[in-house]
Amino acid sequence: MFDSPGTGVGIVLIVLAVFVIIALLRSVRIVPQARAGIVERLGKYQRTLGPGLTILIPFVDRLLPLLDLREQVVSFPPQPVITEDNLVVSIDTVVYFQITEPRAATYEIANYIQAVEQLTTTTLRNVVGGLNLEEALTSRDQINGQLRGVLDEATGKWGIRVSRVELKAIDPPLSIQDSMEKQMRAERDRRAAILTAEGTKQSQILTAEGQRQAAILAAEGDAKAAILRADGEAQAISKVFGAIHAGNPDQKLLAYQYLQTLPKLAEGSSNKLWIIPSEVGEALKGIGGALGNLRPDEDDAGTRRTP
């Protein structure tokens, strides 16, 4: 059925065409941006491919899995670490690294992710092992710096640059956490009591200062008022004295004014006993004499007494 020469040639051509297509597909490769590829020729390193289109020799060149040249972030699971004061804490770490030499990352280390994780764990235990719990909780920047220095130095020969190491969480044992919470509550209560006492003290000081200022101002006001009253009384007395002297009063007017003042001495419900000065008699005599002198004048004015 297929014995004709034309049929056999056609089959050969078809097989050859399929082979060529497969060879072309295997020889043409595209490397994306921020990626790198390692080409091996007959099992030996041949070159490193950058981004773009490249041609490989079919069945001779082999392209290894592409490497990501971007900065990578790897979060490692919590690791138990013993501090200097024999307390076990659980620490989560995050490592930021970048492949700088694809050839070294391929041939110098079998699994660089696992290598970075193990190196981070051992370095973390060495660093935290020299610190007590309080120092470990408050010295994250120092721990991060030491971890980064050790990791960057060790991974340099692997073609990897460690740019940053962060401690994501430091979890002490539950008993220690409870003790720390109690200590913090006691410290907060102590600070609250101190602030309350200081506030009460300041309030009392300000109240006393205000009362003192008020008393001083009241005393100054009373003193000024007394001075003003004294000045007013002095001016009134001076005016009265001047008016009296200007009017040149005689003995009769003075005796009359003296008698008008006497009833004021008995004013008030508490005045049960009052003393009349000895000058009252002299004043009454003067008034009597004055009245005696006025009677003839009144008679002369037209008022006549009947006998």
C-alpha cells in the first residue's frame, strides 16, 4: 500500500519538518526582565543569559531554570533561642536578599534559601545567647545589625547580598509574659499614684497661693479704704472747722449744738448707762442765760404776758 517511492519520501519530509520545528522551539528562548539564565553546553557552564531573545544549539545547549534577580523577602518560622539568663524565647525573622551573581548562586550552593535560613538560625542563637531577656527585647536594632553583617559576609561567596534582616516577633514564655504584664501594671499604677499625688499637691499649693493673694488684696483694699475714709473724715473735719471759725460762733450757738448732740449718746438698744460730761452744766447755764436775754426782746416784739 505504501510501497511507492513518493509516499516514503513524503513521510521522511514530514518527520524532518517536525524535527526542525522541535529544534527551533528548543533553540529560541526569551529571558524576561530581571531574570537570568545559566546555559550549559554538554553539561559544562557556557554563559549567563540576560533579558531578551537568545538562540541555543539544539540538543547541545541546556538552559537551567531562570533565576530571579529582584530583591526577595523570606520569612522563616519561629526559632527557639536561649537567652543569657536561661530563658527560651521564640523569634521570627525576615531576611531581605538579592542574587547578584547568578553563576555563583547556581554552582556554589545547592539551595541558597535553605542555606540562608540555617545560617540565620545559628547566627541568631549566637547573638541572642549573649543577651538577657530585657536586652533582647530592647536591642532589636543591634541584633538586626549583627545578623546582617554575618549573613552578608557568609553569603557573598554564594553570589547573594543580604540587604536587611528584621526580627518580626520575640515571644517570651507565657509565665514570663504574665510576670511582665503584672510588672507593667504595677509600674503604671505607681506612676498614676505619683501623678495623682503631684496633682493634689499642685492643687493645694495653687489654692493656698490663691487664698494668700486674696487675703493680701483684701488687706490692701481695707487699708486703702481706711486711708480714704480717714482722708475723707479729715477733710470733713477741716471743712467743718473752717466753716465754724469763719462763722465766728458765740457761746450760745455752741451750747445749743452741744445739747442737740447729747441724745445721740443714748441711741441703741444696748446703751443702758451713759455718762453726761461735766461741761453739760456750763452749757445749760449758757442756754439759760441766752433764753433769759431773749424774753424781753420777745416782749418788745409784741408778745405780752398777762399777769
